[in-house]
Amino acid sequence: MTNQEYYEKYLDYLRFERKLSKNTIASYQDNLNRFEEFINPKSITVLKRQDIENYLKFNNNMAEKSRAHYLTVVKNFYNFLIGEDLINHNPCETINSPKIAKKLPNFLTEEEINKLLDLPLKKTLDYRNKAMLELLYATGIRVSELINLKLSNISLEEDLIRVVGKGSKERLSPISSVAEKYVKIYIEEYRNTLLKNKDSEFVFINNFGNPISRQGFFKNLKKIAKEQGIEKEISPHTLRHSYATHLLSNGADLRIIQELLGHSDISTTEIYTHLVNEKLKNDYKNHPRAKKEGNPN
């Protein structure tokens, strides 16, 4: 078999058995094309560890995350060929992936959250935006979960919402009395005005009577943040990060936060311990004896 036939066999596996998206398959194909350009005219069956390391060095000007992805693609490709009994050796097997520095997610302080949520309520859309922001911060749900929330998912009597998360997994999330108050006001007094005699089971509606989109909410959030004097870069996920960080810094158990956020792996939730530790370090700098001797700043 030629190298190209091996690649095609692997891509068919990703396409028809793994059922990966077109974009993901296109990304894998692009990576394999780059790999082929580098190793040509060698056969993939005779490559050794040094060949793979040379390939990674060739891409040395790339970010660590991109190089790690390149290695993963080639390593998975070889593992597939071994599983199909087409070869018996993976030259990537003993190569460690480049270490990627974890970027801490952005979050708002409690003061900044209060500033953001204290938006003036004058128009119908103000009440909708207030309800959405209060609910996001009160529950930490993803923006996709927020915009797909249906009336049947909300139980204001029990202070709960039923969230349909990634992989269609459902979870219950308690809501604060403040969020409950503004969601109730919005649904009972303003939602029908936005619907314009249309029918919809979705809670949050745009100015055209349709469910609000992710892009529509993001645009509104940026506008509100600017008007409220929030100088940080902000996205819908910033409120989710703020929710988790504030819970943790106020003593909530990490496992409980994992459940509330809908994380399948506790390691995903552990990033918030780093955020809290960084905040503690920064707060400690205000201690009168925290400054190093000889450094008046």
C-alpha cells in the first residue's frame, strides 16, 4: 500500500466509524498532508522515532498546542494501523507530547459582577437581559444551555431549572431568589410582548419573536458590559467562570461545583482552584509585610 492509501483508510475510519465532523476530518487531513510532505519519499511503514522528532522540530515555530496536536494526529494514525494489523510498530509511542501551559480563564470579581448586573431597567429588552444575566451567574450554565432553555425546564416554585448539557445529559441546577425574581417578572410581564403573537417553548426571545441566538446574546453582553463600565474582555463563559470561582472562594466543595457545572471530569473543575490561588496571592500583596525588603513598590 502507498502512504496515501494508508491515509485514506484512516480518514474513512474517522468519517464512517467515528463519525467525526467534516471540520475535524478536514483538520486531520491537513495535518496528514503536512506529514506526508515532510517524510516523502519515505514509506510510513519504515519511519523511526527520530523521523517523527525531526518532523516536530520542523514545526518548531508553531505554538506548543499546535505541535501537540500534530503529534496526536500522527500517533492516533499509527495506532489505527496497528489495530488493523497493517503495521506492528508505532514510532511515536515513546514520544511525550509538548507540555502546554494552561491558560487561566478570565473571571469577574464580585464587585464587577454586581456592577454588571445592576443594569437600568427601562425597556422590555432590559428585563429580558437582566433575567438572562442573573440566571447565568446564579447557575453557571453554558450560553448554549441558556438559549435552549424551555419553559418546561423551569420550576420557580422549587427554585430549580432542568439543564440539558453536553451529550444531552440532564442535570438540575438551583437558582437564587434574585434570579428567580427577575426570570418570573420577564416571563409573566415581558415575554409575550417579544413573542409578537408567535408560539415558542423557548424562554428567551429576541426582538423578532424568535429564540435568541448565541451571537445575539454575546452582542448584547458586550454592549451591556461597556455601558456598565466593565473594562475586562468579557464573554458568556466569563460569567460561568465567575460563578465557579466565587463558589469555590466562598467555601463550596469542588465536587459539588463539578456537579453544578456538568463537568464529567473533576480535572476540568480543578482549574478554578488555580484561579482562587492566584486571587489569594494577589490579595496578599496588600499585606504591609508582603513587600520584599529594598523594594518600596
